[in-house]
Amino acid sequence: MNLSEDKRVEEKRDLELDTPEDPPVAIDMGNPWLAAILAWLFPGLGHVYQRRFMKATIYAVCILGTFYTGMALGGNHPVYFAWEGEDLRWQYIPQAGVGLPALPAYLQHRHATSFNGYDDPYDRGDIEQMWGGYMAPPRYNFYDQVNGSVNERNAWHRQYHMYFEMGTLYTMIAGLLNLLAVFDAFGGPAYMEQKKPKQPG
């Protein structure tokens, strides 16, 4: 076997290795905008719509697990919305990236500021909170039978120490992770570019 034949055999072998056995399977991604909206509303929902069930499960477990772990660390208080006075809760912006699981915080805020004369968060002391105070903004003149007038935000920090800040960080990370899931639902899976088969000769 001469050098030319050796070269042809080698090129044929390379061609066989570079050529996939099965052609790539086309995935029906549906409407990308609808998939992105669903993915934001609830982690993994957009991927369920696209019938990408494995990815939907991974996103839902990881994102919701991170979010509710953060909530548990801070006694269900790390996620709340307030935007008045000295309490500008900017952390809620990335937290809201998780979608509907963070919605109760906004509804609690609307409830707390819906009473005439109670637009200032420092005057929320006698407002009855919904859902047992779940994701409710802190009351700054809350009267406690044991301690008297209490600033709830300071009380949360004293009770949970660093875990309140850790819970805030966890919930923020969960929201940002879900934005990546939204982008994945909109753009679809990424494929590596296939090598072009070498032509013998």
C-alpha cells in the first residue's frame, strides 16, 4: 500500500468519525415569547410548554429549592416589598425574577398601603396582615404585649441574625437564576456546530 492509498484510508476513517450516525432531531419550541412568559411566571413552566420535561424539572427543583430555602432561613420574611420612607427594598427586584412565588410580597404591600393615612411604612403598626404575615412588609410601630412598641425589621435581624441576610441572598439568586431559565426558554437549546466532513481526494 503506497502513501496515496494510506492517505485515502485515513481520510475515509476521519469522514466516518466526523459524520453523525443520526441526523439532529428538530424540536418544536412553540411560541418563544409565550414560553418565556410562562418560564418567568413559574420556574420550569415554559419548558413544560415546550415539552422539555427534564429541563423543566431541573429548573423547578433548583430554583424553587433555592428560593424556599432562603425563605426558611429568615422565617419567611426575607422576601417583602416596600418602597417608601427609609425602607427602599431594592432586593425585591431580583427576587421578583422568580415569578408568582414572589407575588404575595407585592400584594401584601398593596394591602399595607391601601388604608387612608397609612402610606408611610412607619405607621403600619395596627394594620392586620394577610396570610399570617407571609411576605408582609415590616410594621415599624407594631405593639407587642411583651416588648411594647416594636420595629419588626429590627426584630427580624435580632431573631435570625445573619440568616436573614443569607435568606435574602438566596432568594435574590433564585430570581436571577430564573431569568437565565427564561432566556433558555426563549432562545432554545444551544447546539455545537458540526464539523464539515472532509472530502477525500
